[in-house]
Amino acid sequence: MRAGFTTSVIMHAALIGFGLFSLSAPSAFEVADVEALPVDIVPMEDITQIQQGDKKATMQEKAAPTPTQRPDIVADAQKAGENSVDTDKLITPEAKPKPVQQSNTPPPSPTPTEKPAQEDAPKPKEEAKPTPATEVAPKPQPKEEVKPDPVKEPDPKPQPVKEPEPAPKPPEQNTASIEALSKPDPVAEAIASEKPVEEAVKLPDAAPAPQAKPRPQPAQAETAKAPERKDADKPAKEAASKPKSDEKEFNADDIAALLDKQKASGGGAKRSSQQASLGGEKTTSGNRLSQNEMDALRQKLGGCWSIPAGVDDAETLKVSVRFHLDRSGALQDRPEVIKGGASSGPGRTAAESAVRAVQKCAPFNLPTDKYDSWSEVVVNFDPSDMF
Amino acid sequence: MENIALAEPAAQLSIWALFMQAGWVVKLVMLGLLGASIWTWAIIVDKLVAYGRMKLTLNRFEQVFWSGQSLEELYRTLADRKTTGMSAIFVAAMREWKKSFEKGAKSPLGLQNRIDKAMDLALTREMERLEGRLGFLATIGSAAPFIGLFGTVVGIMTSFQAIAASKNTNLSVVAPGIAEALLATAIGLLAAIPAVIAYNKLSSDAGKLGVRMEGFADEFSAILSRQIDEKVAQRV
């Protein structure tokens, strides 16, 4: 027995020793590092439902939105400052301050000499110059400005275009201004207004000239826009403009001209070179009402509907009603019975009750972005569904 | 030893670490099972050796017995030796035979009975010696899995309590406790499986030896009975 026991002990010791050293720690599982993918559950309708396109276009394999109407701003547009034309010259910013200077200068009257020298069309400018020269005149002008504009809406163009016009005014205004001072403006306006119109007709040639002139002369720069108001504004601004002009020369507009004038919306996101495919006005998150929304609508209508009692034939109570809603969910017109109902008897009662139900529930609270789908609603009133 | 990349390095999973982490109940169970296993293997080794030796002696005795040697002579050589197996039965029978004849037994029937009794006794004693301790193997075979299971249940119970206290259900927190608890069952099975197999084998071996000795006893009894009849006939 002792032999057996010792062999057993030796055997176990050997086994355990072997186990301790060889069976030590099992190696860890090699778990592949798999990145967890976030999974969102997106309703299929969001994708399959209406995307932007043309309502009348044929189906195309690839969805394309309607090309935008407004030409997108070209990426490297050089329309700087207040230019209405696409040029790379930075003219505009200086335009405003200088007319003011001119208006300031007139008293010394250096300007008159300059303008004629540069431009062949002497009439407008020479005439224009007198206006500043006669310092008395400016005062009446501002008054005129305010009033004539509203009065003569058709005429505004001739006025701005022609610097010359103001010229004639001053002499008259000088006379008239005295009157104008004492008299109410309308008289002066009438006088002033008639003449500009006449002259506008007379001097079509002269009109373009002043516009053209300013461009070559950045110094005097009277741009197309500027001349319009300047004649009128000059006097008004004189007082205020002097300080401003100094400031502007230093910074604001120069810097503004250097800034990128491109609008933030100028990107080409919506731009499509392809023909528009079938789609709605804009991409919506599913155009069709969801089952929940339809259910809510149905339930609401069911609550508003009082089923005519005492009719044994349920078939006669089946009524289909069509009605149009505006964006706020309100009824646009009287609901129209398009199916079922009758001109008399229980059928008529049923039809009327259905119409009443719609009217009673009237402002419907439906998702605005799906307006396309519920602008027109057809509801089937069936008493068997209600129970 | 490689460090495990899992969880905290403190939770080692080597067998020794598992054992050391276990609670005292589980430790006790594991140690008990280890002891049982050792004892089981001791018995197995002992029995295998004993049975092999027994088989050898049986073979040698049978060879000698059937070699035509005089029974008297054989008895004289075996009488003062320590005998096992068939030789023990032979010696027991011969001793009874001698006692009865030397004192001049009257009834051959009584003599026959006494010889049979003596041989039965010797046979039983031999069988008892052969089959002794086999019962322990049977017990271990059936009980060790349960003991191991007990250790596992206790271990898992405590580890779950610990998990509940730590308020962390991460698998790397749960796993070591369960692994440690399962070690108890593993040891239980480790002890039980060889025990069961060895019990079946050893008991069948013992049965075979017993049958062989019984056969010899019957045969020898027949021989002696013939001798008795011959003696009686001579007297008459």
C-alpha cells in the first residue's frame, strides 16, 4: 500500500507541477479591433419622398433639382464696391466723397474750369457749376428734392441723369428761391419739374455724356448713381459731408473695396447643370403624411363628425369630401362632396354632416413642410370605420 | 509568464492564482478532492500491483499443483510459508485433512464438510483482501463530482456577491470568480473519472480472480472427496 501511495503522491505532484508551469494563464483572446459603427434608423420615406425638381418633368434615373433662376455669383467676380457693372476697377468708393468736395470747392470755384476742359459736353457741367456757385440756391433745392420725388415718379430718371437740369434751375430758383422761401414749395416744384422734363427730352445727348465723363475722371468721379442725388444732395450734405469726406478718404470705403463682396449665399450648392427631374418645389423630409399624422387627422375629424342617427342603411352614409387647405391649415373653400351623399333624404343628411364635420374641425394642425401633400385633402366618411 | 491584456493585471488566471484567490470553503473542497485523488491513485496503483502479483502466483501454483507432484510434499513446502490465493486455500484444506486423518476421523461426510468450510473461509479471506478499498474508489467516483460542484456553487455564490458589492457587471470582473469556482468542479471530475474507471476494471479483475480461486477450491474439494472415499473403501 505504501508503494501505491507514494507513486500516487509523486504522480500528483508531477501533474500539478506540470500544470502550474505549462497550463499557467491561458492567452487572451485575440479580439480584432472593430470600430463600432453608429447606426441610425432613417425612415425610408425621407429618401424616397419628394426631392427638389420640376413638378412636370418626366421621371429620370438621377434626381436633379431645378436649375436656379438667379445666376449665381461667379467665384472670382470682380464686382467690387457699389459697382453695378462687373469691372475690376475700384472706382466707386471714392465717388461719394468727391462730389461733396466739389460742392465744397464751388465757392472757390476751381471746378468750373476743370470740368469744361475735360469734357466736350459743356452744357451740363457748366450749368451745373453755377448751382454750387450760387450758394443761395442750395437751400431751396433740398426742399424740392423731398417733394418732387414723390410727385414725379415717372420722371425721376430724367432728373438724375441730367446734371444740366439743376443748372437751369438755379437761375430760376434764384428768383424762385426767394419766392420759394416765402412761398410754399409746390410752385417751385412745378416750375422745376416742368423744365427738367423738357430738358430731358431736349438733351438726350447730353445725358449720357456726364455719365461717361465721371469714369475717366476718378478725381471728380461723378458716377452714374452719384449725379442723381448729388445735385439735390450737395447742398443738404454740405454741412454734414465735410467731416465725413475727410474720414472716408482715410479708411472705410477703401477697406470696404478690398473686402470680398461676394454674398455668403453665393455658393453653387443648388446649382444644377442637368435638366430638372421630377420633384417638388423643394426637398422635403418626406412629402407624404406619416401614418401617425394621418391617424391624428382622422381622429380629429371623427371627433367632429356627428353621425346621423336612425339610418339603417350604412351604405348611404358613406361620403367622400374634398377640401383645400392653406398653409396655416385653415379651410380655403367650402368642402365639396365628391362621392356619396344625395340630394335628399339620409344621403343628404350624411353629406351635410360630413361637410359640417370638416368645417367644425377647420384649422388643422399639420406639418407645414408637407403642405404639398395636404393642400388638398380627400376624406372618406364611413360610419363603419368609426366604430 | 505573459501578462494578460485583459482588464486589470491583478486578475491572473493561472491555476495557482485561481486557487489562491478562492475562498476558504472552496479551498477546503479543492484540497479535499486533491487528497481523494491522491488516495484514489494510491489504491489504483496498489490494486493493480496486487492483482498482477496474485495472477502470477495463481499461475505458478496451478502449474505446480497440476505437475503431478505429491500433495503431501506440496503441503510440506507451503505449510510454513506465508501463502496467498490458491495456495492459501490449498493449505487450509490440507491442514483440515491432516488434522482429521491423523486423529482418525470416523465419518467421511463430516470430513468433507469441514474441508469445504475451511476452503470457503480461506477463499473469503482472500477475496476480502483483493476487494478491500475498492469501495473507496466507488465512493470517490460517485461523490467527487458533487463535492466539486458544491465548491463551484459556493465559489460562484461568493463571486456574485462580490460583483454585486462592486456594482460592476463587466465580464472581466465576473469571469475570474467563475473560473476560480469552476476549478473546484474540474478537480472533482479529475478525481472522479479515474476512480470510476479504475473501480470498474479492478472489481471485474477481482471477480475474475475470485472465480478462478473458487474453481480451484471446488476442484480440490472434489479431489479430496475422492481421496476420502478411497480411504474409506480401503478401511472397509
